[in-house]
Amino acid sequence: MNERMLVYVAFGCLQSIVCLMKDIGQDEVKYVIYLWGVKLTSWICPTHTKEKK
């Protein structure tokens, strides 16, 4: 996948999360967003996550 596709996928996930926020409790949504943030950063910047350790 190229970077442009990753951006579209990320925005699609964000939009679906925003829709979920209206249905689910805030705490659960924050946890889901945190998990997605960790996954996206590990996919997009694998070298940065390794350097921090």
C-alpha cells in the first residue's frame, strides 16, 4: 500500500470512530481511539517506535 491509500484508510477509520462516539460511551471510545492510534503509528512509523525503546 502506498502512503495515499494509508491516509484514506486512516480517515475512514476516524470517520467510523466519530460515528461510534455518538452511540457508545466516551470511555470506551477513548480506549478504541488509543488502540487505533497505536496501530496506525506502528504501521506508518515502525522505525520511530523502535527508536523510543
